[in-house]
Amino acid sequence: MINNWLKIAFANYKKNWLSTLINVLGLSLGLSIFLMVFIHWQDEKSYEQWVPNHENIYVVENHVSNFGDLTQSSYPQLYVSKEKFSEIEDFAIANVWSWYKTKLVAGNNSSYSTTGQVSNSFFKFFPFETVAGNSNNALRDKSQIALSENTAKQLFGKEYKNSIGKTVKTDQNNQVYTVSLIYKLPKENSVFKADYLLLETPDEPSPQWLNYSFIGLFKLKPNTDVKKLEEKLSQQQREQEEISSKKWGFKVDSKDRVKVYLTPLSKFKLESKGEGMNKGDKKSILIMLSLSVLILILSGINLINLKTAQASQRAKEIGVRKAMGSSKSKIITQFLLENLMICLVAYIIAFASIELLLPSYNQFLEKEMLLNDARIFIYSGLLLLGFALISGILPALYLSNFKPINTLKGNFSRSKHGVWLRNFILTLQLIISSFFIICSLIIHSQVKFMMNKDLGFRGDQTIQIDFKKTNYFEKDYDVKKYERLKNEIRKIRGVVATTGSIQSLGRGINNSSMAKYAADTTKVVNNVAVGAIEENYFDFYKIKMVSGRDLDWRKASDTISGAVVNESFIKALGWNNQQALGKELFTGWEDKKKYKILGVVKDFYYGGVDKPIEAAIFFNYNRNWAKNNMTNLQIKLNHNDIEGTINRIKEFWLTKAEPGYPFDYEFIDKQFAKTFEKFQKQQTLFTILNIVVLLVALLGLFALSSLLIEQKLKDVAIKKTLGADEKTIVWDLTKRFLIIAAIAVIISIPFGYYAMNEWLKDFHYRIEMPVWPYVLSFVLLLLLTFVVVSFKAYRATKINLVNYLKYE
């Protein structure tokens, strides 16, 4: 019986080779897209899953009115809470920054490695495999250091396992440490990986409850009511906020009080409330996952539509089999088997495609994902069976319900049974296609709007070099290095000018505080960028003055207490450009010292254009603590010899500036372009998905229209015999499809509007919802539908009339 079913299946595949090919290719394409996004989703969810007891470990995050949601905690918040609340078994500090590297030296060997500052309980939370030493005794005091196996090999060579008790020093401040542990970094995904670890705890308990500087974790007792504990922690922090407000004279925002969040460790990568540590983009992944499901649904729609459209070809076969006693269940099973075979072939092609595309996909996402997770094969196998059943059961039930008497008389081909079903499914397919077109066009418009937005500065032909060797503990070390290097760099042929600042364009604000109007201290601006800058900074970047003047380095009053502010700052205080001039300010970075506003500059961006421009105060870098944060050089190059100039700078840097360190630089334009990467990737992915959707939909439309037009060839022959011209016949065959396409676009418009309106809410600077994408979607889908259907319709007009009229 099964042998006969297989023969019948392959005979039908051969007879309808075009629709079979379209089904297999469409389905494999849909499965490929879905599985690629699903692999990415599973990879992001896998972070910290390797940690034992991870279900009881939580990252402590805070919502603060001045700064929003912060991933950091304060030290007293951690150690006092552990003693105060019985639900907390232990706490740990895990300040691990993948972007921060320092140089370790042991004898003649060195290692430029990522560092982490942690508490001595770190290894109880993250039990890295021990290579040498004892993790229970590691990091008991600040003279000890724990090394990863790779770093230990670089420093001590083949004898690295015997390096416990030996010393290493940091090249930054020549601090000497004793090796107390060598550990293996986990192969599994984790954001808490560092090449070496140092102890990070205050020498004395810190009273600074609002100094959010630590990545803190709590290990809770099983079955703890996390929500209740969050309330207790929030109340504790609010009490400390009240105490600090009285001490420092600031006003607490009663409508936006401090709130403490406990984020599960296993969800921290995707669901951290603050910026997190290498935080994933959960929203974008879920959107892509949803869209890939829609593509999969489109593939299923093709399968259902084409199977039901082929019904008339199988009608007599089913009629004969029923007349010979075949049961309905056997017919359903046969058609489900045929459907499963198509799905299975598509499944194999999909995985082969993923193997080929995965390297490029990894490069695009900057990941190292592998197709080695058994769960992916299990889940996708279950998905395949479910998909084969769902997409196959409808046509199977439909075909098995044919009445033998009608089919054997040949009446089925003239029946309208199933037309409404096919029209509904085709409409759904075109609705999804129209939705994708609309969304792609609006996403493209928003990204183009951001990329074309005036940034407020000119960063062309300008590079930034960050110092690898810094020393924040030695007085004036960094500022002396900055001043020495800027004078040396200026002598290099091809260097037009240099400047410097403690903030970096394209990286957002990394130092901020508060400022208030000296004459009325109730007027306060929070989260003000600390703009310590070089003398020529505004001229270097062509940043425009809108009122007043720049700082004059020849005037002592300007360099000591003069300030320039940006437009966002004066708007926050309710002043206009002229009113701000001459006003005096108190700032959070220099108690009791007044800064006098000498000028106002046009707003310019430090970070991405999706966020508002932060308020900023600019002043002479060489007058307070900020001078030791001058740890970069910004260099404008002669456009006639950019490559040669960079090579000369590199030679100087490797031999005189920072010998023994790698030389890295970045163009300011490219540095800022990174702020667009997230949205450009969204645009690219959505464009790819849109192409796939259209391809699947149009292939399905072509196959369906081909089948339906094949069934009407006798009608075409009769019309031609009666004198109908080709244009009339083509229009008669295509107009139904055009009406369906028009209805589909109209239905898709509210869905597209809602989805894009929600997406645009994430942008501070956004386009107004345009009308043209909806109009273009309407025109484009109608045009594509007409081209696809009319191609087959036109070929139908060229038939041999004798072949189709001789039976009538």
C-alpha cells in the first residue's frame, strides 16, 4: 500500500514539477530564515546558563531619577543588604569590562589583557575551572591576582602551572601582584569573562549609597519572593536618598523615586534594565523571529494553496479509489505522507543552506555560533512534523471529501468548490507581502533620515588614538603624557592639527554630573556632560557659536572659571541664547566654584542620533581633576597623504609614544558611524526578509495562477474562436488576482501603520509617518501581481485551439 502511495506521489510530483519545485524552494527558504534567526535567539538566551544555581542568582540594578536605569549598584547597597535581609545568602562584585585592557609584565614577557575587578566571593558565583591554586583562597587581599590560563601561558610560558606565588606587575602604575590562582575561562557564553582578576572592595566600608559604580549580584535562598525583596531594597535605597539629599542639598524627585530591580542572571544578557554588559537587542531579535515565522507561514500558504488548486487533477483518482472501497482516513494519510516528503526535502536543503551561510551570518552579527546544539535539531524536527501536519491536513481533508459520483462524471472541474478558500489564503499571503513592503520602506526612510542628519560638527579626515598606558593614580601622569604627545605629533608631516577632550565623539557621554544656576540653586540640570576640552576644540571640529565667544586661553579668568555651554543646557534652564551669557553656575565636579558662561555653541552629537543631545558645559581641561582624564589624541590629517601620515604616526607611536603596546586608531566619522550599526543591521535584515517574502509570495502566486489558468484553457479557446482579442483575454484572466492584491494592501495598511509607529517610538528624532510607502506598496504589489499573472495569461492566448475544442 505504501509502495503504491509513493509511486502515485512521485508521479504527481513529476506531473506538477513547477509547483513541486516552488513548494520545496519556498519552504526551504522559509525554514532557513527561521532557523537562522532561531539559532541567534538560542545563542543569546544561552548566556550564563552554565553557572550552577543560576536560577537563584540576580544582578542588582537601580532606577535613578537623574540617570534612568543603571546596571550598577553602590557598595553599601550590596554588603549592608546581605547582612540586613535574610533572603540574601551572599553578594558578589563583578566589574568585568571586555573593552578595557591593560598590560601585564612578568620578566621579559607581557600580555595585553582584559581585566576584571571583583570581590573575593566572585568564584563562588562563577566557579571557573581551576588549573592551579585554590579559588577559595584567591583574592583575599589587593596584592593578589588571578590569571586566566591563556594569560598565564603568555607570561610564564610552558611552566605557567607552577606560577602560583610568582609576581607580575601592571605597566600602567608598576603595581606588583602575586599570582594566587590560574583558571580556565568557560567555553560557554558569558559576559563575565576576563583575562585576569583583581580584588575590588573599598578598604573601609563606603558611606556613598548613591555612588553607583559596581556590577553587583545577590545569591538568594531558594523560593525567595523576589518582588517583595525588590520592595524592601527599594525602600532602603529611598531612605538613603533622603539622607543624602539633606546632606548635599539636592531635591528628591517625589514622582520618580529610586527603585531596585533584581534581574535573573540567566536573563541578564537580554533583559537588563540598564545598559547591561554587552547587552543584546531582545526587541530586534523577537521582531525578526516573528517575521521569520510569517515567512514560514507564507511557505505553508503556498503549500496549502497549490495542493487545493491541484484538486481537479486528483479528483478522478480519489473518486476511483473511493468507489473501490478506500477509506477517508487512508486518503488523508496518503496526502499527509506526500506533504511530509516535500517538507523533509525542504528541511534537508534548509540545513545545507545554513551550513553555507553561517560563516557570513556570524560575521554580520560579530558572533561565533555553531550548528552543534542538539536542541536546534530536536526543536526544528518537531517544528517540521507540526508544520507538515498543519499545512497538509487542510488540503488532505479537502481532497478526501470529494464525492465519487461527481468526480467520476467529470463535474468537479466545473465546480466552484474551494474557490473561496484559495482566495482567502492568497489574500492572506499578499497582506503579509504588503506589510513587509510598507515596513521596509519606512525603516529605510528613518535610517536615511538619521544618517543624513546634521551632527553639528565636521569629523572628516580626523582620527582618534586612545592611550593604552594610563595612570589615574599618579598625579598629572595622563595630562603630561597628553601634552608631550600632542607637541610631538604636530611635528609629523601630514598632521594638520590636534586637539583633545575627555569625551569622545561617537561614544556617548562617559563623564556626567549636575549643574545649577548660582543665583537660584533650585534651577538644576542633571546629567550634564563634563566638557573638559583643548583650546582649539570648537574650531577643530567646526562647531558653531550661536552667541557670545569661545574661551580665550590668554585670559586667566577664561581658563580658570570661564565656560561655554550648548543649546540643550540653556533650554533646560529656560534661557535663550543671549540670556545665558554672563550667568554663573555651580557644577557637581567642583564644589563652591562658579563658572561664568561666556558663549553658547550649537548642539552637536556625542552619541547616536536616536537619542536627544545631552546638556554640556565646556571648560579648560587643565584646571581640575578632569586633566588626568585626557587620555586620547584627536588628529586631523592632510587629505593628500592620509595613508602615509598614518604610517608615520604609527612608527612614532610604536617606538616613542607607547612601545610594547598595539597601535590602534579610529576615524571619527567611522567611530560615529558605529552608532548607526544597530539600525543599519535592522534595515539590512528587514530588506533581506522583504525580498524573501516577496520571492516566496510571487513564486506561489505564479504557480497558483499557472494552475488556475491551465484549468481555463478551454474557456480561452472558446473566447478566441468567438473573436476575443489577446488584451481582453489577458485582462479577464488577471483581473481577479489584481482585485485580491488591492484588497490585501488595503487590509495591510493599519497593521503596517501600527507596527511602524511602535518602532519609531524608540527614536527621539524621527520622521513623520509618511504616506508614500503605503501608496508605493499598493502600486508595487499590483504591478508585480500583474506581471507575474499576465506572463502566464499571455502564454495562454497562444494555445492551439484545435487541442482544446475537439472534445467539446
